[in-house]
Amino acid sequence: MVRRAVEPGPDRPSMEDSDRPSDEPPRARSSEPPAGSARATTAPEAPSPAGLQIDVIDAAGLPDRSTGWLGDRLAEAAGVLGCSGELRVRLVRDAEMAAAHARYSGVEGTTDVLTFDLTEGGSARGEPVDADALVCVDEAARGAAEAGHGLDRELLLYALHALLHCLGHDDVTEEGFERMHAEEDRILERIGVGRTFAPRGDGGAA
């Protein structure tokens, strides 16, 4: 799996250093649920012919095994979705995510994932994906412990969430929240990982 830095633009953080200044805030999307919603606690397809290039940039010090597994499973998920283009995923810790969350979304504190869709909605209309995602390893560790599964699965959930945002899914409303997370679990089951947001039999997000 290729790991590389990309040059920052005016509407995204650098994948090499998310503290690098930019001239204007991006349209960053977080996966935080709408008010009144709560997260549940309790044979792979080949990528499409065009394929989605997945670049995992590890700024959190994870083992190569974990970053490789994340990139491979995310590519399989992209194959199920039939999308092409490029998605750059930077794995960060709480401090870097909190700084980016405040800077690009105007919200204090860390979060799980921030998505920067450089096509400005074009991917949702069928254009190739061109996006950056910041994924917080510390938040994933807390989420994985709460849900009772491994860190790798939680990181994959967050990265897939970013990809679905690029393809037109949103979780601002309660209906959209439930639909988006159901699609995440459908895809994760399809590639053999299993439901990760809502464990089987739980009934989904509240």
C-alpha cells in the first residue's frame, strides 16, 4: 500500500502536516451524530476495473500490519461501491485531530473522522473520488473498546464513513444517520469484516 504525502490546497489540511496554514477553511465533515441519536455499543469482491487508489499516511505510529490491512479492506469496500479516483487517509492522534477540528470545523475537541471532498460534491454525481480524510486513532481505540471489537475494525469504519460522505451520504438528520451507518455495515459484511457500527441483532443506531 502506497504511503505518501500530498501537497495541501486552500481547502484541506496537508496530509503531511495538518497544522500547516491555509487561506480559507474547508468544508470538513465530521461523523458526529445528530441530536437524539446514539451509537450502538454492543467472500470479498475485487475492486472495480478503474479502482480507487488508497493512500494511508500513518502519523500515529501504528504497525505496518494495521495500516496495510486498513488500506486493503478499504480498497475492497471501494470495489463493492464501484468507485474510482483517490482517497488519502491520514491516521492521527487526539492532539492533531483536535487542532484540525477546531480550525476547519470550528468545534473544540477531538473527533473520529474529518472528510475533505476536493470535488465539492462531484463524486456524488459520478466523478472520480478526490478526497483527504483525517482519522483519529485515539478516538478509534475508545470506540473499539466501547463496542467490543478491535482497533483495526474501528479505523476501517471511520475511513469508510469518509468515503461514503464523498459519495453523497450524510448523517446530519436522524434518518440520514441511520441510513449511512446501515450502509457502512452492509458493505463491511459484504467484504467479510462483519457489522461494526451496530452489532448483529442490535437493531442499529438509536
